[in-house]
Amino acid sequence: VGLEGIRLDASQLLDECAQLQNEEVSSSLETLSTLHALRSNLSHTQDILQAAATWDSTLQSIAALLAQPNLPAAVASLAQLEAGERALRGMPSGLQERRQALKEIRQSVQALLQPQLQHALQTMHTRLAPLQQCVQLYQSLDKMDALQKEYVTNRPSNLHKAWFAYRGGSGVNTGLPNATANDSLVTWLPTWYDAVLQLLIEERRQSLAVFGPNSAPYMISKVLAECFRPLLASFCTRLDSLSNEETNDSSQLESICTLYEATLQFLSLAYETVAGGWHDVADATNILGTEVYREIVEVFGKIASPFAPYQKSLAELEREHSYASQMLIKKDIQQAVGIVGAPTVTALQDAAEKLKNLTPFVFPIAEAAMARLELLTGGHKVRAPISTIDSMINNHASELAVSIQTLGAAIAAQLADCLVGLYQTSLSDFESKTRERMAVLQQRRVTHDMQAKEIALDSKSFLLPDALSVVEIDSLLVKVALAEDDRNGEDDSPDVVSRLANSDSILFPEATDAIGRLRRCCHTFVFQVCSAVPHHHLKNMSSMESWTKNPSNTEDNIDSYGTLPQSYITQVGEHMLALVQALEPFASSAESLAMATQVMTGVRNVALQPWRNLFAAIGVKDDTAVLREFMKGPALYDYIEKTFEDEDDDDVEEDENEKAQHDFCNQWLDVVASAVTGQLLERILCIPRLSSKGCEHLAVDLNYLVNVLAALGVSGHPHPLVNHIAEISVNEETTLKELIQERRARVGEGGNASVLSTLCAIEERFALMRGIKV
């Protein structure tokens, strides 16, 4: 190095020249290499000698320049000293002294530059020249990071003052245009966002003029980040305080969603400005679009971070919010049906109408909750919020079930099926809309994930979008806020949302179960109303004296031809005939009929209990399959003669509405007739003893009921057992014995053994009632 290096290079060159002369071998490449090394060492030596010669004089001149002060000249001299210090690093002495001198001079220069920079920052709104001069000086000092930090910190100072001047509508004017002193946060925040956007638009022009194309895109995003950095903690506090500032009937959750939507709209506009800053210099900068995009995503994530706790705890917040809404609806329902004293028909009808109107009230609330789910989760972590909505619908159905039982029997019977149908229709519509939302969210997630993979590959083919919609911004933010939230270990893949969008899945299991319970409750209630009269007259018929009464010796034989149906059975028959007219109001409205028809599934189940009682009376195991076969009746025709044929109504022309009315009425007539038949048979088999006169009464009563049920024209009625019991009531003792013995012999011969053995048990029980030993 230095003079010693020159000496060594010259010596090597002389030796090689002598060798070439002696050996006469051409090695020009080695000679050129040696000459190049010699030239480098000469240049280096020149730098060292020049630095050593000028160090003291330059050092002394800087002191004078700083005293004037002449900062541009001082910075140039400082740059000269730094170059000399680098050249003299190989010298054996003076290294520490030179470094210390440079440090002191640098500090002095920066101390003098700081006021000039502050002045330039304060006047940059009117004059950029001082700031541009500072940029040149800081570039010479290689201190652009310090200048940019000072610049970014100073840029949004007025916005920070406005933010901290706001006192939640306390009457303090924050100085923002279009803002008043009494604005709530929901109203004031968008005006503050507008001010930030105006600053960004100005910054897009100014950064390019001051910092050049290689720094301008980053400077815009840094200024945007600085607008929010000092106030994020205050932002979180203000969002949390919204629970104490609920105005205009808006809850904390609704206010947060409103502010979040305003934030998304602001970020969408802010993105256009930041991305536009890159597009302005895309051809003149070496900054890739992927780098700018990552920077924007990071900044946006920090800006929206105050909303992250609410996004993560949406299910709990929604539960609290929906509880308050449900309490209001519950109160309205209780007021609608809570009639005290002796209610009039008009009052009951009004209550029924109010209850019908309140039935779908929960679904607008559920739709609003689903909109909040879409907004705050974007398809991430959706199971818990959906479960909350499910519980909300379930609770409303339970409250409706209680209210139906509170109303008067006649009004509630007319209302029940229509109400359940309306509720089920509303639930089906809501499920359909929710599945559509889930499909959209699933597609959003797939699109966002594809873009994220492209950016992760740092592909140069990635084209930075000119703009991002509010939905795309939302996808970015929820990914940042929720994708890493694994507190519950929930599967958060797009497949989860896809399964929820699939019509084969059960979207609201609790609500679906609630509909089933509500439907069964209404079926049971309507059934109890329709069958109350027959039940009343049949419940004590087995203890009537007429069953055990023996014929008087003075009675003439012709009296037997004058036996009439007893009062209990005529009351049942008259009720069944009147039930046709009673059911007509149910089907009077096409709309109500359509709703009621939707919930008729499983209606026959309400008539099972009388048949279970029948099986218990004869000591037969309660086998549901056998019980249902007995209840339907056709399986018995293999063993009992069919005396009635079902009427063929195919030739009767009915329009669609009339047919629907006819089918609906027949369904309920079938249910009530089945229950009446089952209870009557069970009560008959509970008669302790039947005299011959009692058998005669029983046969007349059963034949009367057969004629009534046949007149109704309902398929499957009268039940074959009614005819059969009427026949064996008047059978001779020998005939009945032979019949039972024949049955016993056939039980093990195949066929439907369970049905046959049950029929045999009924006949044996009846024989014992008549005093016939079998």
C-alpha cells in the first residue's frame, strides 16, 4: 500500500522485463496486469498524499464556514474530510483523532441543519425550495433517513391536533371543515378521514418533487401510517367508550360497524392515492409493485387494528346485541297475548293478528347480524357468529310456542298452523339468503388467497391494481385480523364456508330443531282443540251401566230393534260432522293455507297416544312400527273382511286451490278420526264386563260411528277394527271361539305375525269381557 506498494510493483516490473529479454517469451497479459496494479497503487497513493496534505487546512476551514454559517460549503468540506479519512485509514497513526474530529464536525453541522430543516418543514406549504436544499445537504451527509423521519413526523401534525382536540361531541371545535362541535364519533370520524385524504393527495405531488421517484411511493405510505401511529391507542379507547354513548337507538356494535364501513371507504380512497403515487413513477423507479403492495397491506392492517378485538369477539358481541333486541320482541309478544280477565272475541282476534305480525320480526334482526358477520369476518371464523344467530332464531321460536298456548283455544287453533308456516317460510328465505352470502364469501376468500400467493412469489409480472374496492380492502383486513387467531382451534379454511353454502348442510341446527318443536306444539294444540269434545265424552264410557245391564223379563223381543245409539257416541259423531265446517276457516285464505300446508309433516304423530293406550290395555308391547300399522288399518285386511271401499274422487274436477283446501281438511279429519277411533277401542277394551244387552248397545254405537266416518269420505275411515268389534259383539259364543282358535293357529304360519298376534290379543280380551273362556 502507498509508497511501499509502488516500490514492490516497480521491482516486480523490472524483474519481469529482464526475464522476457532473457527468455524471449511474450507475456503481455501479465505485463498489463502488473501495470494496472501499479496504476491503482499510484492513484491510491495520490489520494493518501492529498488527504494528508489537506486535512489540517480543510479542518480549519470548516470551523470558519460553520461560524458564518455557510452550511452548503461546510457540508462539502465535511464530505471532503470523510473521503480523506477513508484514504488515511491505512496509516499507522492518527486514526482515532480523525474519527473524533469528524464526529464533532458532523454533530455541529447537524445541529445547524436542524433549525434550517424545521424552518423548511414549516414553510413547505408555500415554498419547497428550502426543503429541497435540505434534502441535498442531508443526501451529502448520507442522513436521508433522519430527514425523512423528521419530515414524516411533522407532516400530519395538524391532523393529530384535530384528533386530540375532539372530545366526543362535548362542544369543542376541532377545526375540521364540515364538522361541528357537537358531532358524535360516528359523524365526526368521516370528516377527519376526508382531511387525511386531502393530505395524501397533496403528498403525492410533493413527495415526487422533494424526494424523487425512488422514494416518493414509500413516503406517501409512511405519511399515511404516521397519520394514525400516535393515536391508535386513543382510537381503541374511543371505540370502547361507544357503549356509553349509544345514541339514535344505535348500540355499540352497530356504531362500530358503521365506523368500520367508513374506515373501509377511506382506505379504498387512500389506496388509490398511494398506488397512484407508484404508477406516476413506475417507469422511472426500481421499486416493484409487490413491494408497494406489501407496504400498503402492512399500513392498512395497523390503521384498522383498533377494530380487530371486535372482529375476534363478534359472536359474544352479537349475543349481547341480539339479547337486547330479543327482549324487546319478547315484551311485544307477551303484551300481545297477555290479556287479563274475561277476554272478548275481538280482543283475542286482535291478539292473534299481532302475534302473527310479530312472528317474522326476528328475521330482519338475523339478517342485520348476518350483514355484520359478512362485514367484520369476511368469511373467516364464521361458525361461532352463525351459532349465535341460530340461537337467536331458536329462542324466538320457543317464545312463540309459549304464546300460542296462552291464547284462547279457538283463536290459537286457527292461528297455530298459519303461524308456524309463516315462521318456516321466513326461516327458509333467510337460509337461502345466508347460503348465497356464504357462497360469495367463499369466492372472495379464494380470490384473495390466489392474489396473496402471487405476491408471495414476488412475481415481477404482478401488476399493482389502480384501485381496490371496499370489499377487497375488507378481505385484506379480516385476513390480517382473524387469520392468525387460533384461540378456539377452529378450522378456518375456505372449505368451511363452502360447506355452509352447500344446500345439503344444516345451516341453523338449533333453529331447525325449534321449528320441529314449534310444529309439534302447534299440531298438538290444534289436535287437542279438535279432539277435546270426543275425548270428554269417551273418557268415562267404559264405566257406563249400560254395558253390564241385563235385559228385563218384561221386555218384548221387538225392543231390540229399537236400540238407539247412546248419547256419548252421538256427541262424538255430531262433533266429527261439525268439524268439517270448523276446519274451513283454516283454509279460507290461500296464503294462510299455503303456509299451514308446509308444516303438516308428521301431523299424524299426535294421534299415536290413544293407540299406545290401546296396546297397554291388552298387554301388548309398544312396538312403534306395529302400532303405526294398526293405526293405518290396511294391514288388517289380510285377516278382517273389508266392508267399506274408499271413494274414488279422481273423477271430481277441482281447481288447485279447492284441492288444497280439501286435502288440508282431510288431513286433520284423518288425524282426529284416528285418535277418536283409538281412544274408543281402548275404552271399549277397558269395559269390565259386557252383558248381552251391553253387546247390543256396543254394536249399535259402533255402527253409528261407522256411518258417520263413512259420510266424511276420508280415506282409511272407518277403521277396520271398528267394524270388526261391532261384528264380534253380536257373534255367537261358538263362532267367536272358533275365530280366536283359528287366529292362534295362524300366528306362527308366517305373514305379519306381530299384527296378527295383536289382533288375536284384542279378540281374546273382548271374549273375556263377554265371559267367554278361550
